[in-house]
Amino acid sequence: MDTVETMRDRFIDITAGLLDTDPRLAVVLADISAAGFADAAVRHPHRVINVGIREQLLIGAAGGLALAGLRPVAHTFASFLVERPFEQVKLDLGHQGVGAVLVSASGSYDWPAGGRTHMAPGDVALLDTLPGWNVHVPGHPDEAEALLRHAAAAGDSLQYVRLSVHSNAYALPVEPGRFLTVRQGNGPVVLAVGPMLDAVLMATEGLDVTVLYAATVRPFDAAGLRAALGGVADVVLVEPYLAGTSANAAHDALAHLPHRVLALGVPREEHRHYGTIPEHLAAYGLDAAGLRRRITDFLDHGRTA
């Protein structure tokens, strides 16, 4: 049986190849995915560095490499890449004024059996407390490749690429920083982020809404959101991480208009019964049936008002 390629698989292949062509690029690992970079480490022993299970050192080493003129790519699970070493992300990268590419895996619910230690639904919200971060949430391995190549080549900027096992069936021609119109309607806008698109399309079938797709959420495409508005300035956000993460960005984009925003995503309450990814999505109300119910309720209340 053929195995399905994941975004993480594509990340390893693409980044190993970029090490061969870009002498500035360096990869810093904390054991996670180290086996995938074994051959690259033989070819580039000074630019593939595994610090072991020391996530604060992972970011500190990335900051040091950036100060030395390299373009570091730091990689591990999201909970160990953003949450655990957050002080180092804030100081060793942001405060020092250097750039890096952070590439995560196992985001909100990728490995439910791993438990809460391996879940990071608050990662994007946490990065929102810091200035200058570009955040990409691909929904397919092909999109991950495009966004990884963009992030690696983006000078000395701060880039976060959030990879997931959860994926859409098909890739779209994503452009960093721009929302794509996937379905045109006359009513509210439903903005699907990354791997939430397939469920959103199923949930909104037959509804008079415009479906936008975001594979980059920071910077937030405020102009694209405004341009997609129909007769009402109502927006539904569907994000694969903490509910409400982009709500302020949407409110800012629509500040000159009377509007409503429904923010859907992973709740703050912890689900302690760990199941499969589809079971988590259903528990969060983020499967097609749950989204359909919540979106139609929002639209019905808008018509009543």
C-alpha cells in the first residue's frame, strides 16, 4: 500500500534540497525529524545541527546562526517550537533583530494519542503577541512546498510555517499574504484557513456565501476580505487552532463598517478523551456537520436582526 505524503515529508525533502543550493541555509533540529535529515547532515555537517531534546537551545542556536549571517530553519513539534521556548523566540530572535524560519509539526490535534503535551492550538495566538511574524498555514503538501520556499528565501524575516497531518484533498495556487476566492456568493464571507477548507466547502454547499481561502494569515489580507464582502459585512472565520485567533484582525479590517464576526476554531477547554483527528474535529464542531450547524445559526440570527 502506498503511503500518503504529508506536509512534514515534503518539508524534509524540500529543505534537504535547499541545503544543497543555498549556502546560507542551516537546519536546527531537536531530535524530531532528525532521521529524515541524516543524509543531508553527512553532506552538510556544519549546517544540519541536532541539539537533542533541548528546545530552548534550539531557538538560541537559531538566533546565533542568524547573527553569524546564516538563514536558520528550526523545526520540531509546535508545542516545543513556540510554546516551550517562547522566551527565546521573543529574545533570541525578536529582541536581537534577527530572522529565522520556524517550521512546526503536530499542531492542534495531529497526534491525539500524544496527549496535551503534543497539542498547541495557541501557537499562532502566542506569536501574535510579538511583532514582525509572518504566519503560513498550508492546507496541502504542495502549498507547504511553495510557502517553505518563500519563507526560506525571504531575506532575514521572521517566518512561521505551521504544518499538519490534517490536509485538504487538493492544493490551490496560494500566494503569500493573499486570500483566494474559492466560491463566490452574495452573502457573508466564510474564511477557511489551511486544512479547514474541505470541511468549509462541504458545510456551505448551497448557501449564498463567499468562501475565501487563507494559507497565509499574517499578514492578514484585510483588503482581500473587504473586497469579498457582499451585501452584508458578516464574516465567519474557520481556523484549525485557537478560536478567535484572527478575530481582532477581521474586526480591524472592517472597522469602518457595521459588521459581525463568528470565530470558529479549537476551544480553550481541553478535551481529555484523546481520539482520532476526525473525532477531535467533531468534538470541536469543526467537521462539516458541526460547521454547517454553526454557520447557518449565525446566518439565521443575522436575518432575524
